Amino acid sequence: MILPEILAPAGSPACALAAFEAGADAVYAGLSKFNARERGENFTPEVMAQIVDYAHKQGKKVYVTLNTLIKENELPQVAEYLALLEEIAPDALLVQDLGVLRMAREYFPSLTLHASTQMGIHNSAGLRMAKELGVTRVVLERQMTIEEIAAVKKQTDLELEVFIHGALCASLSGQCLFSSYLGGYSGNRGKCKQPCRRRYFSKSGNGFFFSPQDLCSLEMLPVLKKMGIASLKIEGRLKQPDYVKQTVGAYRLLLDAPEEEFAKRLGEARNMLSKGCGRRWSLGFFNKKSSDELIQHDALGAAGMLCGTVDELRENGFGFTTAKRLFIGDRVRVQPQSGEEGSAMTITRMFIDNMASRKALPGQHVFILCDKPMPERGLVFKIGESFSDYSKELAALPPRRNKVDLKISLSAQLIIIEVLNAPFEKWVRPLELQAAAKRPVDKETLEKEFSAADSDEFMLGNFTAEIDGEYFFPASELKALRRSFWEEFKTVVAPESIFRNSAEGLARFALDYRKIRPLYALPEHLTETVAMKPNGAEPGNRKAIRANGVYDFNKLSNEVILPEFCPEPKLASLKKAIRIASDSGIRRFRITSLFELELMKGVPFDELLISFPLPVCNSMAVLELSRFGVTRVMAHVELEKSSIEELRDKSPLPVELYRYGRPALLITRAKVPVSGEIRDNRTNEFSIRYDRRDGMTRLYPVKIHSVPRLAGVYDFYDLTNAHWNAQETESFNYEGGLE
């Protein structure tokens, strides 16, 4: 049985080294922009290249995250990032945005593509779509049960990656607007402020209604291993090296354990994880019992071990009586009682009874020096232990060398070496090779030999070889030939003259992008769509009814809005519902998730519209969707006005605007322990509703989203959870901005 890889988070170069040291097979990491953890330390391009080289020498892998939504005006910069990454040559690129996926596939084809969990792929139809999009691996939606994962695994040859440990989001992946709604800091763009961890207030009491426990799936490893899952993913790119090392070590211990020793080692692995300072453990969404108990509303959403409550505040620090051992170098977070995000810091100086100390014991009153403002009666959590910063190891990493692409042609009389990416003449040398009685020279032997460039500036890049027979090539002669070639090459070629393979792709993108423009003429009076309540009769040119795998179409509806989530057991029912709608004469369908493009194959339709919550933010995403018969796209609801206008002015398909309604800010399969209206500790009010038809709970704003008409786009009014002429409205990010 082939073991799945252990994939570890690397929010910093030190975390990457800690992960590899602990036994991780691969790490995932991001550059400074366009990744879902922009708040982390992340990597410079130079250090990323060094880590990739280091990993490959160790037989390990590095996956780079470029998994956020991209605005139209950011596409040229994203193209430059992709060109840079093609040169760095990580083992794969994780993507969310369909535009980024298209750009990577079309212009930088050497990049292997993985579909981020942010794409929300959760059934076999979604996996078929992912394969058609050109990805080789899918990181599955985190809210799938183990039975659903097993069912889809049997129906695909794509690699599947599953989260096994760490913090969980309450919302379906890629569909959370909560943070964005409360200030424009989008979780879909790597800037989530974690409002789900805050305290909220209802008529029946207050609590942390959206704060799930952490995932810990040690006991699930035998099942996942037997199932054939390719990669087991640990969450935590905002964590420090100590967390990464302990967590990887625990899962490595169990994954490598013989079956008869698994139970014995399980306790040891749990003890290792207990040092990681996380929240209470759960099995996440793997089974219904865990899903129903995932949110404990009376448990503070903060992670870590509670050490005490602040009882002393000064300008230079804070004091408290500690319930845990603390040492210089440990990390703590001071959390407000409201549950809002607290300040984190590393302890550099602390005092016991006005005396400097390197440690504090339980029961002692400790004063920690810091220059950050602290909340009164803030809760002090230990979130990490002192750790090596790997500074010496990082400083010792060799600089990235220039890759030289070689093609070797070998016969009995000649060896011809062509350098494919540098100004260097064909290198030809005569030979007198004899036929091999055994062990003839092959491509692998040549590649291994020529990879020894003996240079601080050059290394072997892509390598191809053509051998016209089976020859014996004495090792000493081959070694002398290799030395002669590299010595001449280093004498003739300067490092800066190496051709960048990505430059061609970047130039082609720039040329093609300038040509993209609207290919349609909008009518003078644009039609509008009104999404209705069942049996509603609201005014409008087009009336849409939502389908949840049930046959609730009626004579008033002339278009169908398909559901954003459909678990595998209900997929056949939804497909049947689509066919019934088509047979009844409906020829207009709204796609809200990628898997539905697969379901629409073979179904007669006139119009196929992309609609919220499937995000469309740029013209490259529109081009990608046009491949599948899409006729119109809705600008993503969290975009600001200027970004919508830029999309409209570049989109090759007509654009639609979500003008009025209550978009769901959070959608979850978890059991939320409250319903009805709630509020936060400011002035924001929300409504929680559970839908028995699909088993989902949704969080809506109380104020209705309403934005003015925008020239050159169609209108969409969503009245399924709203009514006309509301008094209290808001405009989301439309008038402000989206970070």
C-alpha cells in the first residue's frame, strides 16, 4: 500500500524546515500576495526558490498557494507572479480563481495545477469538471463526510487531498463573506478577520455561535490510508515552527506505524499534539455526530491553553496570575472577553515579584513587558512554546542557481549536446563506443552525470536524451566528458544570458490580454431577473425559482437557480430535477457552483448564467467559463464599484449586478446552536436560518443589500429572503472597497 503524503503548512521558511525535519513529505507556502494567508510571514521569491531546491534535494515537495480571488486590474501582476513561479518550479500551484487557473494553464504550462479547497469541489460532478479544467489534484471541501469522500474517490483518477488537522472554517470553503461584510477584509483574498470567533448576542443568550472546534483525525488515518487519499493536509500557515514540528511528528508516527502497533502509538501521538496549544479536538465534518457537536457556543473561540486573566495594566505591559508554566520565548495571545481577535506576542522579558525571570510557575503573578495595548480583564492564552528560529539553517541555504536545459544526442561515434536556453553553440565530440553486453548507458545515467555542474551559478534544468542504440560508456570517460562540457559552458556563458522560459508566456499573455474586449452589444433596456419565493408573484421580466433537488418549479418561473452545494447522494436527484425543468420548457439556468456545468451537459438550454456564490472577478475567469456555454456572468457580490466597472469594460460576456437582496454571508452544515436574529457588540445585526430541504444553515444580514443601477450591466434582484422597498439598506463593499 502506498502511503499518502503528509502535507504541512509553511507560513514561514523556518516552518518549512521544521516540517521537513519532522517528517513531512511536502509543504504548502505562499509568496507575499495573492495567497489565502496574506497575514502570515510568507516567502520572498528568492527564499522560495531556495526552499524548493532544498526540498528537492531531500526528496520532498513544495506546493505554492496562489489561491485568492483576483480583481481585473490585478491580472498583469498575477501574470508576473506566474512567470516568476514557473522559473522557481515548485511541484504544484494551488488556485481558486478560474482566471488564474486559465492563465497558468495557457501561458505557463509547466506549472502543475491543484484545485484549492476554496474552489468548493465536493462531489463527483465537480471532480469531472476539475479534470476538464486541467488540474491534477483536488483539495476537497472540508464539510464532506468520510462516506462522501469514499464515494467520490471511487469515481475519479484525480489525486485527492483531505484536511486532517487544524482550525476549521464554519462556512463552506470559498463561500464566506462574513469578514468582507464587516469591513472589506475578504477571506477569499487572504485577509479574513475571523468574525466567526467573536461573541454574538441573541434573545436566548450570548455565545460563540460560529466558532468550530479544531479538527484532529488521528483515529481516521487507517480509513484514509486504505481509501487511497493522496495527501493528508495539516492546516496552520499562521502557526509557528513548534506547532508544525509537533503536529507533523504526531501524524508521521501514526502513519508509519504497523497496523498491529497503531493503537499503542495513538496515545503517544495525542500527547505530542497536546503541546500544540489549539482548541478542543473534534472529527470536524467527517460524521454527523461530530458535525452536530462541532460548535460549542459557550467555549471561547480563541486557540491555546488558558493561562489567566489580566489583572494589571501599565503602559509597558500587563500582569496576571498564571495557571501554566511560562518561559522566555513562549508565545501568548491576550484575548478580549468579546472574542474579537487579540494581540499575539513572544515573551522576551517578564518579572516575578519585580525580579526578572526566565520562567513562571503556576500560581505566580507574572508581569510581561510589551508595547501593545491590552484589554482589561483580557484572557491570556499560551499559543506556542519557545522554538528554534532556524536562522543558521536558513542562512546556510545555497543561493538559487540558473537552470540550464540540455538535450543530448548519443551514437557510437558522436555525442551532441544542445543548450536550449542559452547562447551556446552545439557541443560535439567524437566517440568510439562499443555495444553493451549488459547495463547500456541510458537517459537516467546521462542525466545523473550531467546534473553535477560543479558550479555556484548553474545547475541542470530540463533534460532530454536520444540514444540510437545500446552502448557501453565507461564511467571515467563519461565523467571527463561532463567536466569538459561544463568547464567550456561556464567560460562562454554569463548567468544573465540564460533565457527565461517564462518570458515567452508573459509576452503572449500581455498580447492576448490587450485584445480582450466585450464582444456583445447590450440592448437599450436591459432585462432584469427577480429571484422569487416559492409561489411568489413579484414584478420583473424574468422570474427565477431556486432548486434544491426537489421539483418545486411552477408556472410563474422561467429560469432556475441551481443550489450551491449538493452532496454525492443527492446528485442524481438534482440532475433529474434539471431535466424535468428543461422538459417543462425552462431554457434558462443559473450556475452557482462549478459542478453544475457538468450536470448541464446534454441538457437543452438557451441561456446559462453564472450567479452568486460562484465568484467571477476578472475577464480571464469569464473566458474560462465561456468554454462551457456560459452566456452571462454575475460580478462577484463582494466587489467594489470600480472593480465591477473594470470587469464590465473587459468582459467578453455580458455582466450582471446583484442589486438587491440578502446574500448569505456564511453557509454551513454544522449545527448552529441558535436561530433567528442575533447581533454583535457593535451595531451589526444578522439572521440565522436553517433550511430543512438541504440541511444547511445560512447567516444573512438584517439590512438589505441595495446598490444603484450601473450602466452597461443587467440587474438581479433576490427576493427569496427580502422584500421590496426596505427602509434599512446597506451597500456591502460597493461604495467602500474590498481588500
